[in-house]
Amino acid sequence: MKTKLFFFIILFVGINIDSVLSISDQMAVQILPGDYTQPCEVRNLQNGVLKFMNNTIPITSVAPEFENFKFLAMNTTASYKGKIVPSATGEIYIVASGTLTEFMASANWVKTSYTVTYFASNKTTTLYMYTKNVVLGDTVTIPISTNYAGIAPVAYNMSIKPDISTNDRSINSDNSNYFLIKNNMLMFSERITHPVNVSIYNVDGRLVLQKNGINSNDEVSTEMLEKGIYIIRLNLPSGSISQKFLIN
């Protein structure tokens, strides 16, 4: 009996407890912008991706558990105003500076050991993943800190709710005719004077197609889209515009 107990202890100690406890929650989240004029974009969390939209600082190291998750890229000039809507009960994540531990804790975010690093100004900056337990139906405000403007949501899958308010500029209005759909092709007009990012959402707010760096006279196929109503969002230098359109 003593021999069996001894071997049981050896086997138990040999288990990598971190590997059991570190399985990231693979839920999708939707971002509700508090200000649609603030630039933002969903990007893959991987080595080499640019952390911010307004500079060329690449991420140099990502914790393997979060590699190829999605994160919200924004500018460094101001903290992003918005909310996170989880698609299930579980854990959501935010990446932020390790110096914000107390600040994040005051909003019930718990600092983990998982890190993301980037190199800027001749030094390596280490960011940490913070986690919060949520239930389906929660809406969580993204923390805003005056000490670090790069607090960014992270999720296995992420989409940004398009702006379909009555105050939104219509793409099909007389003064902003930016695209048309013909023969399953999305074609862009000469009114686009700078490369733009194009996002298409279904009526549930799920991102179904995204193309970056679109120029005037470019074409994007819509053949993969099922029949139905969609929302197209263009990120122009003057701001974002959205419009519903029909695939039939």
C-alpha cells in the first residue's frame, strides 16, 4: 500500500498544473464604441503585428495561450471609450500595462502571468493580460487610464458593432456615393481618395468580411455572402460611415 501511494504522489507531481489552469476562454465578444470617431480595428494577436494604428511599433512576443486571438488596435493619443459585450458566461480579457494592477483591480480585473511585449524607444515594454468573470448579458466598460492609453480588449473572436444610427452619413446619399454592387462585386468609386478599411457585418453584428487598404476603382467579391441584409462600414480619413445593403 505504501508503494502504491508513493507512485501516486510521483505521478501527481509530474502533472503540469499551469497547463491545466491556463486554457484561455475561447468566447467571442462584441465591442460597442462609445465614440465612433475614435479609430479602432480588430487585429490578430501575433508576433509582428502593429500594436497601435498611428505608429509602427510591432508586438515582439505573445503568450502562446493567446497567439492568434483578436485584439482591438487603437491610437496612442487617447484611451479608447467603449464597452465589451460577451457572447457567453466565462472569462473576458484585456491587455494593459503591468503598472496598472491596482487601478485594474479597482474595476475587478485580475492580473495574470500571461504577457505581450513590444519594443519602442530602445526598450521593451511588457503588457499583461487581465481577466474578469462575466455572465451572458453583461456589458463591461473598457477601463480608461490617464497613465496608459493602450488598454485593449482581447478575445478569441471579436467584432465591432457598426454605427447604424440616424446621425450616420449615408453612403448612398447624393454627396457620398462611395460604392455600388454589381454582379456580386463590390466596386468603389473615385470619391475614395485614400486607402480605406472595409468591414461588412451581418444583421447580428458579426463581422463576415474585411478588406484593408482599399483604393478607388478596387473591387471586392461578395460571392461568399448568403442572401440577406448586411452593413458595410468604411473607415475614411474624415471618420467612419456605415450603410445597409442587400444581397439577393
